[in-house]
Amino acid sequence: MSKMVFRKTRLEELKPGDFKLFAKTLSDTDAMLYAGVSGEMSPLYLNESFAAKTELKSRTVPPMLVAGLAGGAIYRLLSPAVKTESRTFRFLRPVYTGDTVTARAEIKEVDCAAGQVELVVSCYNQYEEKVMEGICREVLISENEESEG
Amino acid sequence: MQMESVSLKKIEDISIGDCAYFAKTVTEADVMMFAQLSGDYAPHHVNKEFGDTTMFHSRIAHGMLTAGLICPVLTKLCGGASYTCSQEIRFKTAVLLHDTITVKGEVTGVDIDSKQVSIDVVCTKQNAKPGDRPVILATFVQSMAVAVAE
């Protein structure tokens, strides 16, 4: 059977301070694929000639793509299976195409009864400068009725 | 020449009440690409068999994938030389594969001094009726402070 079992009890094994990291180099390919997925065609991300004329000097990576790496870290901490309830992020520095970003997700609070987890998320570039920080709230996905029991 | 293809705005060009829209169908290709982009291969996104056993009876899109559809609206409202400073996103309803999401962004604040624009965003699904739960409610602060050489 390929069916995975919902591990609701696993929330009880989690405690504040537990964390996971996920690191990824945000390449040209990522930037182009993200343009296709999101429809975001801002020249700051796609047009090197334009970006070179701005104070940023080169193409940057869409902040929302950097924020997406939070999902990579949260997945490693909580999978399966949680759904995002809210995400609040502040972007502190630009991330350039080719930078390697490490996302860190740390448990802040676990509410086992409600199936909710609150996490503190931060992203760092390869120089260990913080590029993003935020709070994520996740809620456990329940099984459908037919597959219970 | 290249500059002519880039739509730039000044903060003075932006007014409270300005609106912009973007709509896209979220396909399996989008979800698989986003899994690769974000590193989030959670089974309720990438495993059909697992998705079928959940309360959604389907795989669902990554929340941040749907949130990404907001970006084109921010660029339409603030032009090509703006970037996001902060965002607060609340996910109200899951997005299933093949749902079509419409994003509406509306300018709610313009601060000339800090060159920041506040934008309220609501994302809805196909066939949404008034009073239906939206997919996303969000607020964004977009900065217009990127200097561009003449």
C-alpha cells in the first residue's frame, strides 16, 4: 500500500526550539521557472540590462520565491501534512540570481488539540546576512471521511 | 530601446483606489515546478494517491504558489522598479489542481516620504459568488525606492 498514515501524534513530539534548515542556490533557471509559475514579469527579475541601470546593479530574485523556500524548511519539519494558514514576512535585503539562500524554520508554539503550529522563519544568504524574517502558522490537514478507520 | 519596453511608475502616479487584476489556472505543471523551486515536496502537493485520502479529495497547490500570483498585480500597480518590503497573507481556502485564481489588488495607502505603497489583495476561485470565502486575503507594502539611472 502506498497510502501514508496521518501522523497526528507527531505534533506531540515537536517542541518549541525544534528547527530544520533548507538551502538552495537560486539560479537563473529558478527565476525563469518562477516567472512562468507566478506570471511575475517584472524587469527587476528578468531584464539584466534594466536591472544593471538600477541601484541594485543586477537581477534580483522575486521576494516571493525566497519566501517559498520557507516551505522547503517547514516541509522537512512538519511533513506530512500541514496546510498554510498565514504567513507574514519582512524582506530585509535583496537576493541576487546565483545567491544561495538557507531557510530556517523553528517551532515557536504547538497546539496539539487544534492541530496548529506556529513557526519563526528566517532566510540567510551565503554571507550569513539575514534576507527575510517572518512568522508562519500551519494547520494539520485531516483525512477524508471514507479513508478514516 | 530596451528601456521602452519597461513600464515604470513614479509614486506620484499612484492613487488610493487604483486596482489591478491577474488570473491564472493552477495546473499540475505549476505545482511540480513549485515543488522543485521551493523544495517543498509534501505529499499533499505531489502525491495524487495521498491527496485523495485527505479532506480535500485531491492534491492542493502550495500556499506560496497561489500567493505568487499576487506579484504580477503588484507590478501592474507600482511599475517595474518596485519591490516588496513586507507582506501578510492569510490562506482561507485550499486551491485544488485546475482551479482558476483571480487576484485583485487595490491601493489603500501611498506614503510619498517613505516611497511606500500599501495594497490590499483578495484572491478568489472560479465561480466565486459574493459572500463566498476567498482563497487569500493579504496586505502588501511595496517600495518604490529603487533608483533607476536615466
